[in-house]
Amino acid sequence: MSTETLIEPPLQDADALIADMGGRARAAAKIMATAPTAKKAEGLRAAAAQLRGQADAILDANARDMTAGEANGLTSAMLDRLRLDAGRLGGIADAVEAIAALPDPVGAEVDRAERPNGLVLRRVRVPLGVIGIIYESRPNVTADAAALGLMSGNAVILRGGSEAVRSNRAIHAALAAGLSEAGLPAEAVQLVPTQDRAAVGALLRAQGLVDIIIPRGGKGLVARVQDEARVPVLAHLDGICHTYIDAAADPDTAVALAVNAKMRRTGICGATETILIDRAYAAPRAIVDALVAAGCEVRGDTDIAALSPHVTPASATDWDCEYLDAIVSIAAVDGVAGALAHIDAHSSRHTDAIVTEDAAAADRFLAEVDSAIVMHNASTQFADGGEFGLGAEIGIATGRLHARGPVALEGLTTYKWLVHGTGQTRP
Amino acid sequence: MSTETLIEPPLQDADALIADMGGRARAAAKIMATAPTAKKAEGLRAAAAQLRGQADAILDANARDMTAGEANGLTSAMLDRLRLDAGRLGGIADAVEAIAALPDPVGAEVDRAERPNGLVLRRVRVPLGVIGIIYESRPNVTADAAALGLMSGNAVILRGGSEAVRSNRAIHAALAAGLSEAGLPAEAVQLVPTQDRAAVGALLRAQGLVDIIIPRGGKGLVARVQDEARVPVLAHLDGICHTYIDAAADPDTAVALAVNAKMRRTGICGATETILIDRAYAAPRAIVDALVAAGCEVRGDTDIAALSPHVTPASATDWDCEYLDAIVSIAAVDGVAGALAHIDAHSSRHTDAIVTEDAAAADRFLAEVDSAIVMHNASTQFADGGEFGLGAEIGIATGRLHARGPVALEGLTTYKWLVHGTGQTRP
């Protein structure tokens, strides 16, 4: 296999390219919007079968991406994210089948009311329309973001990273073939055919053509998308999550939750980055020791640093830092009010937790913390669509509008009002 | 009373002004977010009492706006929108009290689930945060938009039109005094203190400070806001609403709905602008005649023009025109499919209706029309928050995200996830 060069014709007009794709996506979205659940599920199962049937072509394309990536000096972490093998590809097909089995939100009645004049009003869920997904090197996103978008009755326009371009094209071809086989429009899933970044800019500006943009990837990508987009964006930039240990916390629970919330997996957005300990809590040292014993670097304020020689002093920037690593910052605070003030100043409003046996303290914390997810006596690592029973997730949103927290099928829908009359005129 | 000049210091830094107001609004929003329903209602009732108690000052301020407006050559329609009298001001106070009596969406449980590991997940409604309201010459908007925003637990930043500046300041002072009297933060309702348009630009760009912008006014205002805003906007630009008369329509119902939908009030966004008549419908002439008899100018395509000498030929632009007047365009179409194609091409996705006794035709129309409101055998003039039982409305949204159709208290909230655990760690 040679390290081929990827030849692309120069992009003449990014807006025209996206307008054309968007128009075709809109037409496909109209068909997807009223496709029965069974038909959408059939399309996804056919897509999964195509992923399995075209495994050789997909793995070959991925091998060429890997060769190019090595030649281009990708880090081993990036190469690992890029790499597919038979097992990983089987997992991707399994995930598509699992999404096909999820309950369909489309058509569900949100509420219903009858007016004194006899009009019956119903709000029912309908798809958002056309979803743009912009992602980086993981080729599995091509399949699972597409599957979530399609199962919720939308059309999707995918724009993956240049490192994975051959893999993404091969996976996309399998998905499109599956949809066609099931009698659904292949154009409900389109892949931007160029790696020219001007196409991303055009997608971000495509108001009226694209209903929502979902960026999947690192902070640089999300920040660029949030900054440039005129189309609404569903995403989170940071996951600066807090676990607050209240004076009334059970000591064993406190240690277990602190260690799990920080250390179970340090690289996920729901990992706790800062632990707040009530000055009135009896056993702060045990928390520090358990974290140190688990291999965590502890950076503390003056009170915390005094507890153990293993604590290094935290600097001012530590309180706004998403380490995504085995590092934690710990601050002493004065009760729930102190925790609320710290969280208000430093949280990225993703997930924050309180550990306490005091119901009143928990109620106040849950009521006043203004984050997408607020937890009592649970690990912030549960912040995940699968753990929330949504079956999957397309991401976690920290914005305030439309959808907050883990977003899966329902978050990819909106509603319309249906009014059933018998000839009523308005007086 | 003299026609005074309104002296304003020049605006040095619009972004700094809005940042300062936004920061104070955010602090007030935190208090409003957890204020009990009874306290918010008390604040609004006190505000209504202040509006009544300060009637002389408000009516005097309004008289000065009227004098200035006459001197500046405002049209009689604009002067009528601007004018307050004791009756109108009483109506404004009544509306604030009515909003105080509405059910509070904040804290309502959207859904609840228990996971196999014992975690209990609840989604509960919380306020959006800080709402910016940009409006034109009607001073009543100052009170009713503020009341809706406050009752749903938000802080509001108001920016009214320059013609109404004195009236708005007087009404705002009454509202702020009412909040203070009830022990709520007066800064939960702020009025932009300058008419410099740079302040509007700063408000539209105030991401992170303002959570949503709601423009209330004519198409020029809404278009400018939608074009410039980086903050999400809830609004509708056009109300190009359709009533489709199916072959299976009851003729009396068809005439009654066509006339009511078009002519009850021609200036509202839910007024029908285009009537589509199935070529297979038996009595199209009666619809045309009834509209003509009601004083409506009828512009028709070739088929419709052949029905009556009172029909003038429609031009291509008529199908995309929001007349807001006693003018209607009528097109003949081939059944539901023809109506769907016309609506897809020309509807502003506000409200569209079908008139038919054929349940299958109605079902198809309701399923396939992609508008915020879709009606069967009812007048499009019912498109209104009050008529929908919402108690009021801050506007009607034709965007697809967050809230669609009439928006009242619930549309000014979002949700957060509350997770109740007993020490669960994630495996």
C-alpha cells in the first residue's frame, strides 16, 4: 500500500457547495420526517449490515488513513483514535443497530388540551430537520452521529477530520447504501466532499439550510464552531465539574465519590476537576490521602495544603482548569453558601455534585446550582446519555436553550402544534 | 406643556453599558430563579398597584411623548399605538395582575426516571436567565413583556422605541418600585437608558450576558435583530398563513373559515394571506363571493379569476406577500398534494390550516405541513397564546429550536437534570 496523496479539486465556491448539499438534505429530511419508525429502523439495520459487508473496503481505507497519518506525524493518541480493526468496526455496526432499537420520539404527544370552544390542541414531536455534524479524527462518529440523526427523522450533513477522510468516505458509502436498500433517501446522510476549511465556514453560516450544528471533538474545534456559527450550536466547551463534600457527608461515601468522580476516567467531560470541602467537614485528610493513593496529583489552597505534604499549592488558574488528567484542585469552603459561590464563579455549568446526608443542604444545592446536571450523592462520572437511560448520546450541551445535558434522540426533535377543530371561527 | 428636547449624554461605550447592565441582571436573575411563586406574584401585583398609583406621572410622560411624536410627524397609526389614557393604563395593570395569577412553570417536573442502579433522574423547569426585549412604539410592551419574563423567574432588559421613551421610563419606574416593595431585586427589570442604536447592537452581541432576545415590532425590527444577533432570537419575521379548502370541505364551514381567517382582523400575524382551493371542490365561487362581500380585495390565479369579475389577477409576488390588510390571494391546487407543495414553497411556517371532512386528508396535511401551528377545520386567527390557553404570549416563534408557536411562561424556561443518589459510583 502506498502513502497516496489525496487529490481534491480546489473548492471554487464553498457557499454554493453547501447550498446544494443543504437543498438536497432538506428534500431528504421531508421524507425522513414522516418515515415510520419501522422504516427508519430498517434503514439503520441495513446500514449496519452494509458496514459489516463492506468491512474489507472500510478497513483498507482506514489502513490508508493510518499510513498517511503516520507519514504526517500524528501522535500515537491520535492514531489510536483513528484506527479501526474488525472488532472496532463490529462495535460501530452494533451501535447503529442499538440506535435502531431505541424508542422513536417523533410523533409523541408532548401535551394536549381542550379549549372551552371545543378546539383540541396537541403538541407533537417532529424532527429538527437538517443537522450538521462537525467532528475530528474518530471515524466511528460518522456512523453513530448519523444513526442518531436519522433515527430521530432528520437528515445529516457530516464533516469529518482530514486524517480520517478515507475511512469516513467508506463508512458513509455503507450508510448511504443501507438507506437506499431500505427505500429511504441516501441523501439523508451526506458527507462534505472536500477537506477545504472554507466548507466548514459555509456550513456554520448556512442559516435556513442547516437547523443545528453539533461539533464533536476537542476544545479548539468547539470554540471555533461556537465563535463562527450563525446556525444554532449544541455543544459544551468545557467540563469543569465540581464535587462538594458537605459537613454532613458520610465519610466513606465522600471518599468513594471523590475518588470515582475524579479518577474513574480522567479524560471525560464529566470527570470532576475541583473538589470543594466544607471547612466544617471532619475528615478532609482521608479524601486527600485516598486521591493521592489512587495516583492523583492534588493541588490545594492553603487549608488543604496544610493537610498533607503530598499537596502542592494551587495557583489562581487551577480553579478554571479542565485537567482531563489525574490532577485535582481542592479548595476549602464555608458550607453550602461557600460551595455555591465557588461553583458560580468557576463551573462550566456541565455537572456539579454535593455529597451530604443533610436533605436541606442537598435541596438548596440542587435548587441553586445553575448547571445542566446537578447531583446529590452520586459520581459526576454518571453524566452520560447511556447512564441516563437515553440509549446513546450525540453530546452533552451546556447552553441553556433547546436541550441541556446529555442529548440523544429527543434533543434532535422539536414540536409543532396541531389544532383539531370542527369549524370554529374566532369571535 | 412644552415639546421638550430629550437630552441624552453621548454613549461612550455601548458594550460597557450592556456588560454592566447584563452583570446586574445576572445577579438579579439568580434571586428571581429561586423566588417562590407567591413572591413573584406579589411583586407583579405590587407593580400593577404602582402602575395605578403612578397613573398621573405615566399619563403625563405619555402626553409629552405624544406631543413630541406629533412634532416629529408620526403617522396617526403610530400615534394611536403610542397613546395611553386612563382606560388603556388600567388595562396594562390588569394584564400584569393576570400574569401574576398564571401557573408558574418553574420547578415543574418534565420527567422522572429511576435507573437500575437506583439513581433517580428528574428534569425540572428552570428560568432561561436574562431576557432582552427590543420593541417599538407600544408602551404596554414594557409592562407585559416584563411581567411574563419576571413571572417565569427571569431578569429582563428592555429596550423600547425612541417615540415612547418618556412613557417607558415612567412605566419602568413603577415596575421597579413594585418589585422592591415586594422584596425582589429592582434590577430584575432594567430599561436601557439610552436611545443610541449602538446599545441595541451591543445587546444583540451580548453572548453569555443575555440568554435570549425577543424582538416585538414590525418586520424591519425583527429582520435587523435576526440578522445582527449572536444571542439566540425567539420571533417570527412573517405570518404568511394559508387556509386550504379541500374537495371534501363542508361548504358552509369553508365559507365561514375563509372569511374569518382572512377578515376578522387583517393586521395580525395569524391572519390568512393565501387561500388554496382544491380544483375538485364544488363551490369555489361562494368563497370568492363571500370574501368580496366582506370587503376583501381578491387576487387570483387564472382559475380563480375566471370565477368572478371581482377577482384581479395575482402576480408572482402575491404568493409571498403578507398583506396585513383586506387583500387575499387565492390559488387553485390539485388536492392535498398540491396544497402541500404550495405551502412548502410559500409558507412562512407560522400557521396553516386545512378545511375538510376527510379525516385521511386532514391527517396527511397535519403530518406533512412543517409549520409551528397546523390546524384542521379552524380559523388561523386562533394562532394566539391567549386562545391556546397560555394566558398571554410574549410572541409567536417560527424558528425550529427551543420554542415554537405561541410563547408564554413555559417558553421562557429551560430545564436542568437533577440526579438523586445514595452514594453510587460509576463502575
